[in-house]
Amino acid sequence: MITPEPRPGLRGIEPYEAPQLDVRARLNTNECPYPLPEGFRRELAEAVGSQALNRYPDREALELRAALAEHAGHAVEGTWAANGSNEVIEQLLLAYGGPKRRVVVFEPTYLLHRRLAWIAHSEVERVELEPPWRIHADDMVRKHRHGHPAVVFICSPNNPTGNAQDPDIVAATAELAKGELFIVDEAYIEFGGASMLPHLERLPNLVIVRTFSKAFALAGARIGYCLTSPQVVEDLRRVRLPYHLSSLTQTAGIVALRHAREAASILDRVREQRDRIAAALPGLGVEAFPSDANFVLFRPPGSAAQVWQGLLDRGVLVRDLSAVVPGCLRVTAGTPEEVDLFLSALEEVLA
Ligand SMILES: *Cc1c(COP(=O)(O)O)cnc(C)c1O
């Protein structure tokens, strides 16, 4: 039998996937617990119905990018969209990573950054941070210990720790950079923390990556975007697949942006539940880390795996992040009812 030989190391890694289980409270992937309102659905159905799907989509996604640029207050030439922010990041790494090019990540952080760097055949350099995981100027120096990297990732607010970084420290380092691209993942910026946006005009090596999957309540639509300099967008056009963004996706994004104000009105409710979780956990003997995002990282006493299973047995699915931050689980701020269920299940498990 002739078996195909995959790229070296491929079978040494597991597929990146969180469990998708049918339970009462799915609090493991940081989605928004509320869908966009009925008006959005109606408009979207109508807009999709009038699409000419026998034709390729607008390759440059100009209408969507113009709407995103307006939404963010940035130039359309420096605004780019793709199928989720993960695809934006993959495209950035295809353009700026590659063999013998180093990608720095500050850990603990979002595992996909490292994974996507590997997919793009880049070398990964991990700089470890200590709780409360704030990046200081000297951490920025540490990333240079093997010379200048090609790409530096910052996640703010950071997943899974929840803390935001200081934009001024990131900007000060980016200003002194010699050719490296600074990718700041702002997937949770609508929930808290300060954006890098005010620094964008002055820093052509800065990319702010954002998503519709969290605050915009559209994880199912797969829309992400970035705000950067026109040169970076030009480079992304060289690596993206032709017609990478379907007409259906572009339409969903355009219609969703018309409902941006309604989406924003949900944020307070989510933050309220996040703060409620963070306030309740210490009373259960659980260490909770402060969060600027829509989730809370927490460390229960005893085995994280056992607590995770105990919660699941009671219909509550959270994320086991003990491989990333020792002993820790992460819970998404859901509806008040879901949070009730989470807190009472956790109390039972720990009893
Ligand atoms: C959830 C998340 C994303 C979102 O990815 P999409 O591909 O846009 O769904 C990006 N970055 C971080 C840090 C996240 O936690």
C-alpha cells in the first residue's frame, strides 16, 4: 500500500477544535448569547434573495470594506475583510511570515496565533508573561533576544486571561521596529480595554484585527476584518484566494453594520454578567482573574479537569484551559439564566 506522507510534524499536532455539544449552557467559545434582532434577519433574507449567485462576488468586497472603514473611522484603502479574523491572520502570516521568519507571541495567549504561524511555515518564538500578564517595555526587549522578528502578536484584551494591554507601550515599540509587523488582535475590544486605533495613522507596520464573531453576534457568518496601512492591504491582496469572501458573507456584513447600534446595546448586558461572575466566584473559594472581555478565567480548587466534567454533567460547557494557564477554566458571559446555571452547578461541584 502506498500511503501519502504529510508535511513533517503534521500528525504531531491535534486539530484545533473546541467541543460542540448540545447542552443547556454553551459557555466555551465566547459567542454572544443574544442573536441580532428580527429586523436584521428580515433585511438579510431580502438582501440575500436579490444576489446574483451565478456570478462571482465582488473580489475586492468594496461595499463591505467601505462600510467597515466608516464604522471604524479609517480609510477604506487600509481596511480589509475575510472569513473570520482567523483568516485575516492567516493571510497576514502568508504575506509576512514564512520559512526562516520569526513570529513572536506573548504567552499565555490565543493558541491560534501560534498554530497559524506554524501553518504558514514560520518559526515561533514564545515570550512567557507572569500574572497579571501585562506586557511591559522590557518584555518587548525580550522578544529581540534572537534578533528582529518578522511578526509580533499582541492580543488585547487577551484570550484566555482577559486582561488588556497598554496601547502606548505597544505603540512605542512598534515605532522603533525595524520592518516587523505588529498584529494586535482586538477580538474583544468592544467589551473593554483601550484600542490601538489612535496610533494607526502614524504606524504603517500596525495591523488591528477585529471580528464579528463576539460583540457583533455573528460567529456563524464568519466575518473578520483588519485596519492597517494601504501597503499591508496591497500585500494581503497578493496572498488571498481569488473571490475569498462570498457574496453571502459580504451581504451579511453590510446588513449587520446597519444594525451596529443595536449590536452595541447588547454589550452592557454581557459586561454585567461578566462582572457578576467575577464577583461571585471568590465566594465559592474560586480564584477569578479580572477581565476586560466577555469571559472570565478562573482557577477552582482541585482538579480543573474534574470541575470541567462536573459542570458538563450539569449541562454547563466551559473551556478547559489548564494546558495554557495551569489549573484554569474559562467561562463565557452568557444570559443571566445561563450564568445562574453555571454558578449553581459550580457550587454543587465544589461542595
Ligand atoms: C474568538 C477570537 C477570534 C475570532 O476569530 P473569528 O475567526 O473571527 O471567529 C479572534 N481572536 C481571538 C483572540 C479570539 O478569541
